[in-house]
Amino acid sequence: MTHNGHSPVLNKEWSHVLRRAVIGVIAVLGVLSGLLVGAPAAQAETPKIATGWLPYWMTSPARPAGINSAVANADLLSEVSPFWYSAMRGGAAGVQPKVNPNFTNADANMAWSMAQLRGAGLRVVPAIADSSGKGAMAAVLADPAKRTAHVADLVNLVVSNGYDGLDLDYETFAFSDGRASWAATQPNWTAFVQELGTALHAQGKTLSATIPPPCSIAGVCGPDQGYWVYNMTGIAPFVDHIRIMAYDYHVQGIGAIAPMPWVRAIVAYAASVIPANKIHIGVPTYGRAWTKRTSSGGYQLSGNCPASGTTAYKTLTAMASVTDADIPGQLATLGVDPATIQWDPTSQESWVEYPKVLNWTDAAGATQSCTARRIMWWVGPQAVLARTQLVGEFGLAGAAYWTIGGDDPAQWPLIRAYAQQLAPAATEVALTVPPTVPFAQPMTVSAVVTSGGVPVTGVDATLQFQKPQAKEWTAIASAPLGADGTVAFAPVVTEPGSWRIFVPGVPGRAEQASDPVPVQVASVVRARPKKVVVKAKDTTVVRVVAQPARKKQVILVQIQRGEAWKTIGRGRTDARGVAKISIVMPRKKGVTTFRATANARGGFGYGISEPFTIRVK
């Protein structure tokens, strides 16, 4: 199905899919005062392996199916794409982004939707369709100035509304412009995606591109196969995700919506030529019904039937699209026995044949009855799961569902159970760090790394440092984990901050960083008396150096009295960290012990010199 901006009628549809999964876990660790503290067992989070599109007609308080489904399943969704916008003719660029004109009361409905989605912690990446008409978008992208203006319009749309990114769904090239235009359009489209991706990334926003398959109906894939105008390999470096619409295999002809051999061929090819973790494989959550035909090509109709071309005739013979959410009810209304529903093991989809009876009134006012022999194919909950399982098999970013809101709620427990199977084992990092270290001295930082109680080996751990008030962590050093899961570092510490050890993940085990541990850096204090032999009650000078140098740092000189220390001199450092402090010798003769201290200043902690002695004579 293609996204055409119409509200849902059984014989009209859109189609699309979505994004990526973030597979990760967070382990909670504890570290106290240089003691090794075992981290509590971490709980692996369910990977967010799904994403999808929310049609505008399912995103209002009056019709909230899309919002309700997204919120209820936010634990599985990496992001969602409401289908709110269209690129339409007009503006300085020749096309401009506007809210879909069919979306009534759009401002209030979008505000309501955003509040619900944000409240569920979901990233919102709206989709924009190309509704500019045949050739219009291609002409804009061919003009560098207009292309740049269109990029600016799209970036403004995302930034001004506080969205997390944008999903490009420009299908006009594929389904309206004609294949003869593709050679000219492809380089301009590629340049456009590069410019837009660069501009959005500069604003901290993401870009995804939704494209038809790079494969033929026969499953032959390549740079010149399928809808090659979208240049999947060429745009991949500039987007965060590529969503491939792996559906609509049969539209007018009868058959599977997204047969698995074809879908698998698409995924296998795409994952071989672009990073698999950029791919969202499109999964349909809908079906289609057709009237079967006779061997001569006519429709299988029986009884007194309306004339061809009439509304009644079209009701009996037209292809109809129906969402998974509505299929159970429709089949029940039609009187279909659930036992007659078939599962096709090759396509991995459901299908059923049934009679559709229409009572109609002829020109004479008489009631007539006509029966059509119908067949429906659909991608129900089990079929949605089968396609979603390609995420784990190929390491994809996720499955993208067209639609969220038209889904059968029964699919979500199946997806959740599968996602939980993909959750990597937790990693525990128990860290040992001293609470204080002298300035410019080495500090021992060590950790024991386990997973499920078993030592983790075969990977390098990285020591990381974070300055106070900073958000980023800086890698200081890396070292391999030992056979017992231990690692140790000896960084020379010159500034206060927090330390942690990061351990990367591998298939089946999650990455993990230890809890950060703040380390105070103490001033290093060195003291030397001008004289080491001084007469009782005479004055002498003690030269004290505190590092790192902090001007006006308070320095105390103290004399030892038993177990206690008494301050007998006080001063402040100069810009070099030097203070010269006069002290008076005691009356009592003999060897006396002194020391100097530096008070905390400028983020550096209290420091104490080594004791020194003066002989009083």
C-alpha cells in the first residue's frame, strides 16, 4: 500500500513501516570509599525492536486508535511517526511542508497526540509524504537553490515543533513520475538527502527515509533493480534509518500481501550492502479482499446481479483493504467460520474464501440478491511476528508497522515475548576507586566484571573520566579483562571529577558502565624550614609549596603536641603556590616536629605535608 493521504476506506490505503531498536541494558552498581562493592543483579530491558506509522485519522481524542496502541506498547517502540504532513506545491522552494489538508482540527489534535506520546516517553519522528504531484518534487530537487530552500523548510518544521526527527516518504518518484525519469532524479535525490541529513544532524535531529524495495517482484535485488531511483546505498551514510516497504506484493491481483520469500530476499540484500542496524523492515498490519475470477476472466458472481459499472456492482467486485484490527469483526459479520481460515506456510500469511451476499434494488424497485465469491489474504498477529523475527536474524534496527492503530492487539504479546528473548544478558561491573588521591599522583582503579555470576573475558574495558558539571565522558585508557574478569588502571590524577569503567557488549551480553564514582584530588604540600637548628623563642621561616598552584590558598604551619597538632603560623600562597610563614620556636629545647597543611581551594581538597623537624637549642 502507498501513503496517499486519504482517510481509511476499505478500498483505499496507505502503507509504511518504521524504525529501529535499541538493544541495551543498565546495570546498577555500588561503590563506597575505595571498597569493592558488588553490583546488584541488573535487569535487562526489553529491546525496542519496533516502530511504525500512525495515520492522521487515528491521532485525535475522537479517534485515538493509533495513539492508544503506541502508548500501550511504548516499551517496544524506539520511535513513532505520525503521518501528519505533506509536501505540497507552493512557497519559495516550489513545494512546502503543510499539515495534511484532510486532517481536521489538526493543531488541537497534534497537541493532544504529542502530550500522550511524550508522556509515554516516545520519540516522535513525523512522516511527510510527497503530495506535490507528478514531476514537481523532481523539478525542485534538480534546482540547487530550491532544493536548499526545501531543506531549510523541513529543518524548520522539525526544530520549531520540537520533533525528534523526520521521516521522508517521497513516493511520487516511484509511482507517478515514471521510470524514464529515474536516471535524472536519482543524483538530485541523493544530494537532497545528504543536505537534509547534515542539516538535521547539526540540530541534534534524526532523518529516516522510507523507500519501496530495491528488489523486483521476482526477488531479484540490486542497484538497478526494484525502485532503484532511491539509491539505497548512496543515501545510507546520511540517514539514521532506511525503512523498506516490504509489502503490497499483490494489490489488484489476488495473493499474499508480503510473501516471506520475497521479504527475506529484500532483507538479505539490504543487510549485505548497508549497515543492518540502519534498516527498518516494513511490516503490514492489514489485508485485502478480492472477488475471485472465472477461467474466462469474469468475476465469480451468482444470482441476480447488478449491472457492471454500477455502485452495487463495484461493492461486490472491488478490491477492499482492511486493517488487522477490523478483520476479526468483519469476518464474523460475514459469517465466516474461523475453522475455514487457512495458513499458507510459504508466504506465512492467512487467507480464507467466503461468500459475500448483496441484496440490492433494481430499476423496477424489486429486491434482488447477488453473491460474490471472495477471498481475503492478510498479515495477522502470527505473520507480523514472523516478519519481526527477521530483526534478530539479520541484526536489523527494527520492524516498522504500517499501521500502528490498525494492528490487531493480539500481535503485541507475541512481539513482546520475542523481544524479551533478544534481550542480552546483563553485565555487572563492580568498581574499586579511592575516594581521595593526591594531586599528580597515580591512582589505582580496578573492577571485577561478571555476567550471570561468571567472569567476563575477551573484551577490552575502558577507563573513563568526567569533569565536574560536564556531560561527556573522556576515554583515558583501555585494557583487556583478565581470565577472572578483573581489570586495573593507574591513571595520574591532576583534576577532580568522576571515574567509571565501561565494558562493551557482545552478541548475547549487554554493554555496561559502572556507576560513576567522584574522586577528590588533595593538594600536595611540601614544607621546608629555612633553618633546621633554631634557638628557643627565636623566629624562623618555613617555605611551603602547595600544588596545584592556587593563589591565596590558606596555609597553616602546625606543631605536634602529643597526638594533636596546634597551629602556630598562617599565610597564603602566591600565584606559584608558595607561602613563606614565620613561626616562633617553643621554649623547650630538643627536636620538635612540625607540618604544613593547605586548605581546600578551587576544587582541590585539603592537603598535608610530610612532618619535618627542627632542633630547638
